Amino acid sequence: MQINAMPLTTIDEAAKKGVSAVQRYSLLSAQALSNLFRRPFYGADIITQMDRIGVGSLPIVILTGFFTGGVLALNTASSLMQFGATAVTGELVSLAMIKELGPVLTSLMVSGRNASGMASELGSMVVTEQIDAMRALGTDPLKKLVMPRIVATVVMMFFLTIVSDALGTLGGAFVSIFMLGQEATQYFHSAYQTLQYPDVVQGLVKPLFFGFIIATIGCFYGMNTRGGTQGVGKSTTQAVVVSSVLIIFVDFVISKFMIGIFGR
Amino acid sequence: MATSEIAPDVSLVQAYPDAPALRFDNVSVSFEGKDVLENISFEVKRGETRVLLGPAGVGKSVLLKLANGLIKPDSGRIYVFGFEITSMREEDLYPLRDCIGMVFQESALFDSLTVRDNVGYRLTEDHVPEDEIDRRVAQALHFVELDHTMDKYPSELSGGMRRRVAIARAIVSRPSLILYDSPTGGLDPITSTTIIELVIKQRDVYKTSSIVVTHRLQDAFMIVSHRFDCDTNKMEPLPPNQTDPCTSFLILHQGKLAFDGSTHDLIHSDDPFLKEYLS
């Protein structure tokens, strides 16, 4: 009897832990957001985080965007050549970058850099009792540490995605013009003409959601770190894995929703 | 330190002038189904120092965190300066915490901030002008005799110095209640004596209510058997057979309060556990 009951108990415990984690995540996110409208407002901390997250991520976003655009041009041009349609390379590159790859790849890069950074920084503060010390000194850690990170990530993701989209289009142009011998005017004309309002909206709405996911997941795993330095390592890994998977999943949901609304 | 200049908002402390600084009323707490503290009741009168003794892992640090509202009990009530904190929301606790100083077991200094910013953290959050913060931090660091460490980072300090910075951070806003969580834990005997001297200095000079958690009997008996002499700026032993009247003991054993009373009662107790613990 006892042997049969054990797996059920394990499943039961795992389910309870899962539900509890979702509940705590929702509470942390809601409290951090509601802190936006409560005093004191940590404006300086938001600016600091914007510098760390936004400016700090700029090099990887630039490189990722440029080379993704370049490789897209290379691959699409070789396929399009079979149909004599290399003229639409710019169209494919800009659509793919702006609707999909710009937001997703930028988010994944920022997630790898910053969700891990947030989880390890806050996790270290938890295990060394610095978070408790902060509370004991009369400061709300959700207000001082979590809220600025969420605001900064959401705002900076928006701009980083625009940078990535622009660099991706330029990367595609570089390959098309200098390596595949296409006309610059033709590339940029087709890249620009194909874009419609829904494409741009879709590409700019996604990073807002992705930024929220990166910051809240990073902070959630950081603030719930247990088990010393080993726990910090575990939280860091989990933050990157969970935020990356959630970004891909939410990307699918938003794309489906947007296509349902705009029809493309 | 100039008392009048760095005192926090005293209106909360004086809202219930007859209430003790801290009162536990049948407080129990458990973690993951394991009872850590069971039906703990005691009080800390204003100006009184309670030395909390007990074996490692008995729940001494948990008790201090309960006293500061950092964790909530499963049952029972906790009163700080007459305010029942167990039913308070976290944001309502923050003003009350301004009146409480806490020294953490491992100091818990913010490792990315300098000593100046650590000690002046509470003042910075309260938007005190920078030159005023500098002055108050200098005073607090002078109290713990670490005047020269203002621009250092915690990682550049020794364990004893970190503990003294933690004390400076706890007293910089002149709290009315100080919670010391094993202030001498892991320190050598000479440094431990320096820390205990600071605890006694705070008790005798500022008459601050406090709980001192320790598992070192020699530290506990040093606190009750010494006084601070302001003229020589040193602690000195009280005459033989005399103990500090404002200092008494609490002893935890297996999650329960095994003793609550004076030094005399503790030494003359017939309780087998206490006899074994003190031997």
C-alpha cells in the first residue's frame, strides 16, 4: 500500500509546489507593478537599471541583429535564386526581422544576460540576509529592487528591439549588396514597401511582454533563492531557462492573437 | 553621539507609553511542519536588556526576526511599543522598523555599498541631506571606533570590523529597541569582548531596550557583570556579587522558553537542563 501511495504523494507535492510558485510569481509581479504608483518612487534606481540592462546589452543586441539579418539574406537569396526572385530578399528580411526575429532574438539575448544577472544578484542578497536587512531598515525590496528592474527592462526592450530590427535590416543589406551583388535601392525599397502598420505594431508590442517576462522571472527566482551559493546557481539557471521558454510561448500566443486581429 | 539630533520619529514609541518595548504572547511558529518555537511568552521592558541564550538551532534568530516582523508567527501575538505587529501589513511595519535596530548574525552589510553608504542607508532612504548623513555616519562610526573606514567596502574589512559596522548601521538613527543576533558569533575572544563592550555601552549610555542573542555563556555573563564608564570610555566589572539590574535572561530549549528571569534566579535554578547548560 505504502509503495503505491508514494508516487501519488510525490505528484501531489509537486503539483502543490507548482501552484504555489505560480501564485507567488503572480503576487510578486502584481505587488511590484502596484509599487509604481506608491511613494517613494525610485527614479534613480530605474535610470541605473536602464543603463545596466539597456546600454549594457547594446553590443550583443547589435551583433545578434546584424548577423541574423545577414544570414537571413544569405539563406533566402539562395532559395529565391531558384525562382529568379532575389529581388524580394529585402522584403523577406525586413518582415522576418521586424515581426519575429528582432523581438525574439533580442529578448533571448537580454534574458541570457539580464534574467541571470537579476536572479544571481538578488539570490546572493537573499542568502546573505541583505534582503532581510533591507526590510529591517525600513525599505521594501519589491519597491527598491524589483520595480525598477521591471520598468527598466520593459522600456529598454522596446528600444533594443528597434535597434535590433534596424541592424538586422542593415545586415541583410550588407550581404545582399556586397556579397550577392543586388541593387541597394531595390533591397531597401522592397524592405520598406512590404511593411504595413500591423507588422510594426506586432514587432513593437512583443518586446514589452518579453521585457516583463525577463524581469519578473529573473527577480522571482532571485527573491526565492534557498540553499546558499548552490541555490544561487540553481536560481540563475532556472531564470534563464524559464524566461526563454516563456518568451517563445508568449511569442506564439501574441502572433496568433495579432494575426487574428489584423489578418496578417 | 548627540541624542536629540539623530532620534527617529518618537511618536510611535510614545503612542503607548506604558507598553513594554516588546511583548510575545503565546507565539508559535513552524517551518515545513517542524515546530521551531512553541507558545513563547515574555516581554522586554523599556530600557531593559534581555540576553537570549540557547543551543545552536533552537530558534533564537527566528525569534528576533519575529520581533522585527520579518517573519509572521503561526499563532500568538507580538507587540512592539504597544503595536500589535502580527496583524500589520508589511508597508505599515516600515515606520515602526525605523524605531528598531537590528544587527544580523553575519552582519548582512550591502556588499556593493561603502561603509558610509551602509551605515547611512536608512538616512539616505529618508532623504536626509548628504552633509547631514556624513556627519551622522561619522558619529556612528566613532561610537564603534571605526572612524577611518568610511570609504571602504565590506569585503575590505575583517569579520569583527564588519560586525561593528553592522552595529553602527543599527544605531545610526538612535532606535528605541535593538535586536542583536549573535553579535560575537565566529569572532575571536578579543574581538568578541570589543563587541560586547559596544553592547554594554549602548545599554548604559543610551538606555536602549535590547535583546542580545548569543550561545556563548561568557558573553552573556560579561553583559550582566559589567558596566560602561563614560569617563574612561571603557567597560569595567561591577563589584563582586552585583549584576546589572536592567539585564536579565531568556533561555530557549527545544523550541520552548526554558527560563525567563534574573541572573540570580538562573544561577540558583534547580532545573536539570539549566544546570547542565550552565556547567
